[in-house]
Amino acid sequence: MAEMIKELKNSAPKPSEVNEKHPQEESAAAGKESEQKGPSFVTQEDVVAMLEKELSRSQEDWKYLPQPPYPSSLLQQPYPKGYEAPTFVLFDGRKGSPKEHVNRFIDALGPYAGDHNLRLREFSKSLTDRAYTWYTTLAPGSIHFWESLASRFCKKYFQHEERVTTTQLNNTRQKHGEDPVDFVRKFRDLALDCYDEKDEEALVEICISNIVADYRVYLENIGISQFSRLLEAVRKTSMSVKPPGQRTWRNEKKEAHQTLAIDDKPSNDYNSRKRKDRETYPPLPCKDEEFHAILDTMIADGVIKPVRPYKVPTREEKNDPRYCCYHQFVGHPTTACQSLRRILHAKIHEGVLELPSRKQTIDEDPLPK
């Protein structure tokens, strides 16, 4: 560019040469210009002046000095003795947790993690993509402490990934036709990403309450507090309980036969009779008041845990005669609850529950007169 400007200067006509023109030519040219003003042209000297101005401006614009957001005096300080820059995990600002990235960055510094000035100088090496672009937009000298840089970084790239909460776990229920073992495994993996203050026993309780009733009735109140034991119990239960809505070739053959002739006789299917006998339990030999007193005592002692309701029952629902204190919803009376009867009969069989003995009353004169 400089050589080109020099050549243009040498080829430009000198002012003395321009002034040596004949006076008649000058007067004729001036008269012609007065008659008709023609277009103005840029001279060679104007071009040279414009090029020199542009060259000086471009040189000024391209003068770049690194201006970090931390004090520039840190650039003059040497690195700690023996320090070698580690391979940092890069953060692009699109995915991942900023707090986790800061912790990983500090861990990568190893024995030099306590040097806050080193953190300020090296943090940009752990950024890429849009995160590094954000770092370059920080005002020079605006960061004086490492805590300020980490705080602004975490505020900029807030946690944008959805976190699993207890509410989400309560809404994760087994779908119709879903294998119970697969559901428990899916729930367990989802619960690992839940960082609420819930221990494994509480998470297992939520998982059991979200299993369909056909399997849940055999899993409640048996003291399961670990997912490993729950998987084992669900695996055994699924082998003995027929899933709801499952069709077998025997049932299909039987239904096809019933379409030809109506049979009012009870079914002789052994599996259906066995399931019916297993799901029906006799009432306890006690009055309703005694039944409720026994239930309240066992709930207070923690022997029986009521089922977690989908919604909190209202006062009107609790006063309904069809309200079940165990399931905590209106559907059947507490004394007629088959799940509760099964649990209480099991407690009687184990010797945990002992009903008061009743003396048979005999009339003084049982024979009619």
C-alpha cells in the first residue's frame, strides 16, 4: 500500500506545470465552464490523500492488546513453580451445570487449587463456544476476585436442565400393561436424579404407592425399605399374579364357546377361582368400633402405614360412610377393605395382633315355654 501511494505521488503533475498553461487556453476554459458547468473529477492528489488517511486509520484499528477482565498486573506475574496447565473439561454454555463445571475446574488444578490468582488466569481455558464468547465481553479490569468471576459465571449460565423433584416422582405411575419389574427399575433410575431430602425408604414407599393395585396389595406393609428387596418382591409377585386385562388361550376359547351357547353355570377355571379366594378375606370377629380402635393404634405405632393418597381428602369425604381410612379415599368402608383385612389377618397369624376373646352368652332359659 505504501509503495502504491509513492508511485501515485511521483506520477501526479506538479503545480508549476499546471500554471504554465497558455493564458488564452485558461480564459477559453473559464468561459466554457461559465456557459455549462460540467461534472467534477477527483484528482490524483485527492486519491493519494484518501489512501494515506485510510491507511493510518486501519493501522490504528488493528492495534489489539489483550485486556482480560481480571487485573492486567496478573499477566506480568510468573506461573507457580512446577505448574503445568492441565487438560480442563470444556464448558460450552449449552448443556451441563455451571456449578459442577466450577468444581471440576478447581479439582483439575490439583495442588494449585488454592491459588485464586491462578484460577482467574486459567478459567478462560475451560470455556468454549458461547461461554468463551461471554468471557470476552466482560469489561477489562471488572473482576478483582475469583469469587466474583465464579458468581457471575453461575448467574449467567443458570441451571437450565430439568431436575427431578418429589412431585415428579409422585406423578410417575405404572402404566396399564407395563411390566412391574421394568417400572421399578425405571423409577429407581429416575429417583437417583432426585436431590430432595428423601432417603431410600421414602422413595421406595412412593414407588410402591405408584404401582397398580393388582400388585400393590401384595407389597404394602411388608417392611420393604430398599429397591433391591423391592425388585425381588415384585419379581416374585409378578409370577403369581395375573396382570389385569391379560388374555390367555383358555379364556379366548371359553369366550368363543359362550358366544354359541349361554351358560349360566359358574366358571370352573381353577385360576379364576383361586384368584377370587385369594382376594376375598373374611371380616374380623369384632365390632366396628373395636376395628377402628385397633386400626388407629396400629397406625400410631407404625405397624400399618396408610396408602399415600393422590389428593388430600376433604372433611366431607372423611365423613362419608364409604370412606376408607387405609386408602384415604371414598370407595368402600374401612371395615370392608380387603387390603386391610388381608394385613390384619396376617398380623393375627404372626401373633402381632391379638383380638379380645368373647364369652358366649347363654340365656337362662333357652327353651321356649
